Amino acid sequence: QVQLVESGGALVKPGGSLRLSCAASGFTFSDYFMTWIRQAPGKGLEWVSYISSSTSTTYYADSVKGRFSISRDNAMKSLYLQMDSLRAEDTAIYFCARMALWEGAFDSWGQGTPVTVSS
Amino acid sequence: EIVMTQSPVTLSMSPGERATLSCRASQSVNINLAWYQQKPGQAPRLLIYGASTRATGIPARFSGSGSGTDFTLTISSLQSEDFAVYYCQQYNNWPPWTFGQGTKVEIK
């Protein structure tokens, strides 16, 4: 079955860096567009970043543009999010999610990894 | 950016009742609209895509309707496991993909 498992979340100081990973299994990872979505404590869902199946196209929310970088390794079936210059407002649960092949909805989600930015 | 607005913020219902959740887009999203369910401590789960198509394994008591700017998620008879937060999301114009702020369906 489809499985997405995030890791790498931690407590980090403002201005610090963190790299999140998402390990995929149960499907042909290289066929799918992938995204990162976050949820601040007690808040709603916010799309963060997108990467195409071939890595040729990436997009970022304005709130993270220039600070975050998405990448993937199709051979390793893994998705990454490099987060630099972290701010308190980046504190959230970070989910990786798969975009459905013929739709733009997110049809599979990982369980999330928590990121806390605090001094 | 398309802004998604959900109403009500909270819906207090009893098991067995019919729940109707609304989602409005700031401009037309055609039928490129999804609904998700999220329970505490869990990831969101896709319920509906294409405004009205149930995702794999989703019970028939969940139905979606609408097109353009106005959408509805209906739960025909609330079960105990349906009390959760529901989000709508548009994928007509991206980036960014945008979500509504959520509707919490709570036990009355």
C-alpha cells in the first residue's frame, strides 16, 4: 500500500536550518508530483512547496520563497525539504503529500514531522 | 491567489443527522475542488476530488456537489467516526494550492 514517512523534524533556533525527508513506498515514486504542506499548531493547512516528477519544475509559497528548497531522489524514492533561515512562524507539522496522477488533489499523505523554531 | 472560505466554522450535530458544509472560492475553480477530513493527531485524508467524486474507500454517505465558486460537502447520516475537521482545497489555479480554513464537525 502507499506509504509516505516523514522524518527530520526537530527543535531549532531562529535563523537555523533543517532538512526534512519523506520516504515513499508502495507506488512508482518517479511517476508522481510531490508536495510539502504544513500545519501550524491549532491552525489550518498551508501548501509550502511542489516538485514535478522529473524535478524540472518547483514552486514555493511566498512565505518560504528564497529560504526553503525542495528536491527529490527518484532512485531513492525520497522527497526532501531544505529549510534555511528558519523563523518562529515556520513552526508547524510538515506533511509530504502525493498529487493524484490525473487530478490536482493530494491523494496520499504522510503522518507529518514536527518542526519547532524557538530560542 | 484564490481564497477559499468555508462555513460554518463549527457545526454541532448529533449522530445520525445530516451535515452540510459549504466552501466558496473567490473566483471560479470549475470542478477542481477537493475535500479532506482530518482527525486530531492525524494527517488529512482525501474524501472527494473533482468536486463530487469519492476517493477510494470513502463511504457513500459522503457526497460533494457544486461547480464554479460554490461547493457543498454532505454527510448523509453522521457516524461517530465522522466528527472531525473538514477542509476544502482548490487545484484549478496553481501555484499556490489553497485550502479553506476548515469546518469542525463536533458532537452536539
